[in-house]
Amino acid sequence: MRLNVKAFYIVISAILLVGAALPTPAASQTAGHRSELSGGFTIARLKYTGGGDWYSDETSLRNLLRTLRSRNDVRVAQETEAVVTATDPELWNYPMLFMTGHGNVKMSDEERRALRSYLDQGGLLWADDNFGLDPSFRALMAQIYPEEALTELPFSHEIFRVPNAFPGGPPKVHEHDGGPARVFALHHKGRIVVLYTFDADIGNGIEDPGIHDDTPEKRAAAMRFAVNIAMYALSH
């Protein structure tokens, strides 16, 4: 049967909130791939080709998953970072993907088709511009969803409100080109399938202390906003 990735994790969240025991993870067939469902929320890093450093922000996901676990309202399956490609069968075990980098992002035709299938069936991609990603990332999204366009989210959107309030928009960790931090989204059939944080560098902000010369206040704000993104992925 086909699995709606996000619907599965919404069910998990509801079970946790009422305090019921989780069922034993079951095997499911999704898009022709064998996928073992995990017992909680987790995130995978998306590996791509093209010269961009997809592996940057090396401690970000681990720190985000640890923070989510510490909240005690989300069951986290693992704190270690997983890495997948768009054609990896393991992709279907993750309701949310994270990608970042400074340079070019390229995918083969097969990878683009596989990523679109994952997104269409309930997955969410969070892309965080680590400075220099923007031109190639936008070109990639136009190839994957030629009928859609990235649009900026208004500050009234729930991602700026739940569970942490950001009435003035996302935190700006690094200056980059000096413009305001912004969040773009790609909608498909009434649902956000891609979130794109631009000119903000949230990924740098949630790395281990000392890797970047960021104040504790900036790092705390970046983590609060990353939690908002993860909670949005869990509930939609």
C-alpha cells in the first residue's frame, strides 16, 4: 500500500499526546520500496551532487533532535544524523529532510522524480541557504515542480507562531547579503512540500557552540525557530 509519510507521524503525535503506547513498527510497501516504519519522529540530511557542500552544518540535526527529545511532547526515534539520497529506499523512513550548502545543487532526472514522489506523498523538505545556495536551489525546485513557485510566507503563518513566537520573522544568524531573513514555501495541492529559509542561516545557528562566532541569544533563537519547523513537519 502507499504510505502518506506525514499522516503516519500525525498519528504518532496524537498517540503520544494522549499517553497511549505506540504500536510496534510495521513494514510497509511505499512506491515499490520496502520501508520499516520508525517508532518516532526523525530527520534525514539530503545528499545531492553538483559541487555544493551538502554535509555542512554537521552538528545541526543532532542538536535539533536532542532539543525535540528534551521537550517531552515528541517521541524522537534517534538523535544521530541519517544521510539519504533522493533515490535511497530509506528516504521513506523520514517525514522530514534537511538540505543545506554553499554552492551548486544538482540532481539527476531519476533523483528529481524520486524526490517529487516523496514530497507528493506527504514528506517535507527544509532547505536552509548556507550562503550561495539560492540560484541553483531555485532552479532545482523549478525542475521538480514546474507548475509551482516558491512564495514568501507572511509573518502571520503558523510557522512563526507555534510553538515559539517570531512576530518579526525568522531570526537572522549571519549577515550574508545583508537582507532580511525570509522563509519561502512551495505549495502543492494546498500543502507546503518545501520550506526554504533564506538569508538567515538557521543551520549555522543550531550547530555546537564555538563552531561559529554567534551569541548565545542568536543560537537560542535559531533553535527555537528550528523547533517550529520540525513541529510544523510533525503536524501537517
